[in-house]
Amino acid sequence: MSQFDDQMDRLPRGRHGLSPEFVARNQRERLIAALILTLDEVGYQKTTVSMIGQRAAVSKSDFYKHFDSKDECFFAAYDYAIERLRSAVLDACAAAEEEWPVRVRAGIGALLRLLATEPPLTAILLAEGLRAGRGIYDRYQAAVEGFVPLLRRGAPDPPGGPKVPAATDEAVVGGIASLLSRRTIAGEAAGLAALTPDVLEFALTPHLGTEAARRIISAG
């Protein structure tokens, strides 16, 4: 069961002693979860405010207390999904050893495991988000670019070569995002974790060289 299904628990009926602020926050979280789940099933174009509200057990009038439109709810859901992915990567990197290759391996592993095990999250980030217009595409681009400093932090210079320019790491991060998007749109999201060795080699090679990168990957 997805984490988003867990978020669909309804508030108790009748008098429950919960504050209006808690109720409002709970409704908003359920609406975001409902949109993400519905998108995964029927896609952006077919998702309606009524479908979102019905799944979240929130009335249409209450939906509009939180969001002006389906698009605004979508933006909130996309931002939530990006933050969850980024937090997973940051937590994995923080828990890893200080050596740059180990941190990169931990971060990429966490990213691909989360995407492979949470199909609704993956769908909104890498498939439906790219079909929802300029507002979401700008968020997608900003999120992709936000991972570049994480890759560059503490990265070594390649042996016997000049310092790796930022544009190279931008291309690496963008290429990884493009690969994952294509696989997701093709219905292969469940297999993303199996790409870990290839993605890791792609990320490590500009700074370490191919042979060193492959030794690190083989060492597990």
C-alpha cells in the first residue's frame, strides 16, 4: 500500500474535539494525496475536482477553501512530491560516509528505490508533471537543477585532467532525469532501482574516470 493511501484516513464523524486548524490541515493533506493517487490511475486530463474530493472524502465546497482549481492542487502536490524526493536523497547522503563517491552512491540509491516503490509519486514527478503545462515544467526544471550542487559538493577533480565544469554535472543530472522520465512514461517505473549501477557510473565517471567508477560500483 502506498503512503498516499495511508494519508486517506478520514476524521471521525460528529464531535471530535479537533481544532479547526487541524481539520483544515488534514483535509488539505488528503486532497493532495487523493490527487496524486487519481493521477496515477487516470492521468492529468481525466482527473477532476469531483474525483479528488470524493476520494479524499472532502466536499467540493471544502476543496475550494483550500485550492482555487485543480491546477493549484496539482502544484501543491507536485511541490510536496519534489520535497519528499529531495528529503530522501539528503537523508541518505547525510547518513553516508564523508567520501564523495559513497555519498553519491547513497543518494542515487535512495532516489531510485523511492521512485521504484512509490508509483504514484513517480507518476506525478516524471510523467504527469511533464504534461501539465509550463507552471509544472518550470518546477521540474528547478528541481532537476537543485540536485546539481548536491552532486558537485566535495567532488574530486578527475585524475590528470582539468576541473569538471558545472555544465558537465548539469548535463549528468539532466540526463538522469530524462532517462527516468522516459522509463516512467514507458510504464517501467517499477524497474528503476535496477538502473542504479548505470546511473551511478554516469554520475561518477566525469570526476573519477571510467575504471575507478566501475571499481566503486563493483565493490557495492
